[in-house]
Amino acid sequence: MSIPEEEIRKRVYAQNYEQWRDVCRVSRYSERTLKVQKLEGGILLPPILRDRAKGEYSGGACDGAFRFVAGLIRDGEEPPAGGFYGVNASYQVKDSDITDVNEDIVYGGVLINHFGHFLLECFGRMWYMLPPPPNSPRKTPADDRDAVRENGKVAFLCIMGTAAWYAPFLELLGIPRERILLVERPARFRSVTIPEEAVHSWCNYTKEYLIPYRCMAERAGSPEGVRHLLGKKIFLTRSGLSSTETVCCNDAYFERFYADKGFSVIEPENFSIAEQIAILSHAEEVACIMGSLSHWALFCKPGTKFTMLTRVNDDTLASQCLVNEASGIDWYIVDVSMNFLYAHRAYGVCLLGPTFYWKRFVLETYGAFDDDDSWKYAYHEYLLQWCDFYLGRDVQFIKKFDFYKVCQKMHQLLCQNEFSSGVPEKRLGRPCLIYCIRSQGAWELPVMEGISCNGEGDAPIEALKLFFSSSFFSIFYEVYSPACGWGGAASNGSVAEAIDSEGKAKPVFGIRMRMDDRGGEKYWLRFRVRGAGSDWSAWSHNENVILSKKPLCALEVRLLAKSGR
């Protein structure tokens, strides 16, 4: 069942709202029945990187003819797409390189030496090792089920080596260290019992997905399993880590904010695994920067309020949407990205701060304005960290920087607004017309009237929106695609797009726009477009409609006062 947009609007405060809306509104719950198969003479192959661009590995469980049977599937079942860190193909080895082990084992899956991915998807087969939910009989082979499941070894394959925190999690699932087998070279077993994965983190999950997390939360919360419960309101931070893949400048700003609101600021790594789980499972409200930390929601009680602060505003995290749905938390997503230089959600350097969206969230949630201006002093650290990280690397995007866009983005952030309008309003003596386009699934920076707006190269326009920087006349606009005709009128900042019968936005081939009657009496509204591989069109006139034989890739709009007014 999809989530209504009015519900999503209450939960997402972000510049790239439409991107988040599209990934949040889709239910990822699957009613598929999980199967268990027994592979006689099954072979386990340690993962080896096969496709560096996709991050996919070969390895996993295969039969005696090296036909792939199971690995780690992140993106659906047919055909099995591994996705980054996924294992979706086997490889052949010489028989002399295979170690024969005369044991019956359970294949536990792939363990990833990345904490967020480990939390998210490395317990996908562990439902089999635990009692099934009520009224959910488990369908398994009858032969040796109890002996192997209850007493046999559980074999895992590892990506990027091993981590000290593997064992504490597995022990909470009732799998002691002596039963954990980390397979480091090809091995053939008498039999391998393979439970199906309960989650494909980019795609779907089943009702069994949360069984391991609920079990660990229950066991971690026992008196002998936890020493510290630091209140019911928790802010999770990574600021104490000496080495991380992503440097988040100014995260201390949010630590101070939440501490002032009565939250305990927690560095999870300072607690044992059991204590970390107990803290999260007993919390009533949690906040953190989105990423590995936000996957801790899997251990929270349904209904726990969980606020996730995004470190970029041009990307989403579909797997987090899956976690939010599966765990039943009361989730909120807030854009706190103040990056005006290149940023990636998974690595590099990001600048965080009180954006326009953060301020709106604080006002609507706490009924107060966030007037702390200490964020202004974070730019020195941000620039230094960013240069330290990227200079000297072979990153072509630095050479392609559009300095005007950098300055425009910087001005927008310094103004703490959705766009930068103070200077043009003073110059024009009236509110400024602002417009932006969506291309390749991402919104370009809003531009002021008289400036062209385009995506990367000749990438087609998929949607557009126009609005004035402050209260003024109304503006109406619509886009056209040969695949589905005119997409329906939009106005004053709403999104105009042409959607086909499958709900997909199609490339724009035409645009029409107009002012309301009062505005039309005082101003000429003119625009021009550029088609892929073409020159600019003539300026629109009279009915303000332009149609093209090629997808449009750029737009420029002007507002001109009529003579004598």
C-alpha cells in the first residue's frame, strides 16, 4: 500500500522533496513465502570483486558444477542483481583448491565489514535460526533440521575482511563463537542448508526480516545484558570517530541543539553492542545524521519518533525508506545540507547546518525559531577538509566546476533560504521570478529571471517550477510530451511534469506559461528554450507556447514591464 502524499509532506523537509516523495510512497513489503533448500555437497566460495563500477562480487553458495545458488542479493530476485556489495554469481576453482569438510552446516550469508550495511542486510537469513512468528509455520526440509539448526555450525562469507563486532551480534542471536564459521577459502560441505533472504535492501522485505532484530533487542535489554540506559531521548553522533568515510563538518551544531532539548548525545562506539541495542530499543525519540546510524531504527520499538538529518540534498536512500516501513517508526527526514561544493552521501566531505528546511522543521515541531548563528564559523573547517580530501585526487568534476553556480549556491545557503533573492529584488524594485528544472532525476539550482537553466550537457528537462521570491502575481505553466500530451497546469512553485500511464515523467518537448490577469496587464512574460543539439528558439510571443521536435534541455524566462508602467 502506497503512502499518501499529504502524509509524506508532513514527514519530509527537503529541497529534493519530489525525489524523497517518490521513494517514500512505495511500499516495499513482500508477501512472498521464504523457502529453505538443502544442497548436498554444496560449495561455499569467498567473495571476490567482479565489477568495480557496480561493486558486485562473485562467490556465495554453489552446487558441485559451480552453478550459483545463493549469495547476497540487494536488488530483487529475477534476475538476481547484486548491487553494491552484492554477491550474485559464482566462479570456478580447481578441485585441488577446495577444502572438503565432512559436516552439515547452515549458510548464514555474507557479512560486510561496513557497519551500516551489516546492520541493514547481513541478518537476512537469520530468521531461520530463531523461532518463527506466531501462526507462521516454517517450511523446511524435515531431514536433520533440528540437529543442524540447533547445533550445527553457521557458515558466513566475508567482504572486506572481518570485524570484531560480528560475534557479539551473532551471540545475541544464540549463535556462540564456536558455532560461527567464517569461510576464507573455497570449501565443500557434506550438506549446506540455505534459508532464503528475508530482505533485498534496494527492493523488498518479508515479515521475517525483523525477527533477528526483535530477538537481539529482547536479549540485550535483560538486566545482565545492559548497564546503561541514558534516558528516552537519544541523539546519535559519529563525531568521536577518528576515521570515517564521510567527514560531516559542523555536526556539533546539532549535538548542541538536541542536548538543549533534553536529548542524551551518544557516541555508540563507546558502549558494548548489547548496550547500544538496549539504548535504542528503549528510546522513545531518536535523532541522527542519516546513514549507518539511522539503520539503528531496526532495533527501535514501533512508534519511536526518529528524525534523520540528510547530509546531501541531491540524493535519497531507498534502503532507509525500507527500514522506516519495516520497523514501524514515526520517521522524519530533514535536509540540513549546506554544501556548495561537490558532496556525496557515502564518502567525502559534507557541510551541515540550519537550512531553510531545518528552520521550518524546528518551527513546526518545537514552535520556536532556531536562532543559533554559530554555523557561520564552520566554513573554514569545511573548505579546509574539502580541499584536503579532493585535491591531489583524479577527480574531473573539479575541472568542470561552474563557478557561477557555486556562488549562487553559496549565496542561497548564506541567506538560509530556498533561493537567493535579496540582491535581485533590490535591483528590480519588485519580487524576482525564480525557476528551476529537473533533469536526470535531480533538480537543478533555481535561477533568477534572465538566466538560463539547464542540466548536464543536453540532458532533457523532465519537470519545471516557477515562482516569485515573495508575494506578487500568480504564474501558471504546463509542459508537453508527445508520449502523454499536456501534463496539466501548475502554478506558483508546484511541479509541472508530463506523467505516462506507468507514473513515469517523460522528456519535455513543449512549454506554455502565463501570468494572471492583473500581472498580464503590467508585464510581458517571455521565455525561450533550447532543444538537444539545437540553438536557442526565438522568444515566445502572444500565447506564450513553444513546441519543439526535440527534447528541451534549457530554459530562460524574462519578465518585462509594459510601456509606461
